[in-house]
Amino acid sequence: MTEKKSKDAKSQPARRVFSVEFKAGAVKLATRPGMSVAQAARDLGISDTLLRAWIDKARAELGSAAISGDERSELAQLRREVRILKEEREILKKAAAFFAKESRS
């Protein structure tokens, strides 16, 4: 954790910059069972809003990294196949109902 000096020290306080390792450790601490985000933020000397933003970003990165490009294309293909199969099933249901009705007449 380092602090940057602002150009005009009178107008704004120095902005703190946190390392990737610090952020990862903070997220890990805050997501431990029994630890609240507010308590973790107090322990680390940062705002809970900032810590929540880091947690949200980590979760988003984890979610996007979970599926590779090949898996995404396979998932899209499987969804198309499911849609087509559902359409075909509906057509067969309607045809079966039509022929059942015709055979009664």
C-alpha cells in the first residue's frame, strides 16, 4: 500500500494505491466464514464500500474465467440443439393430437 502525492495537496488528500496482493488478501479475509465485510474493512483500515467493490470484481473475474471460449461455443451449440429438439417435440405432439382426433372420426 502506497500513497500518491496529489498535485494540489490543499484541494485533495493523497490517494492510496493498493497492490493486487493486498486486494486479494482483503477479499480472502472478508469472505471467510464468520467475518463480515464491515469488520474486515475496519481491520484493514479501508472503507467497506471499497472492499465490497473488490469482492464484486473478484467474483466477476472468477465467473468469467470459469468458462473458456471452447466451452462457450459448445454451450451455444447445445442451446441451439435443445431449442430445435423442443420445437420438434411440439410438432410431434400436435401431429399425434391431430391423428388421434382423425382416428375417432
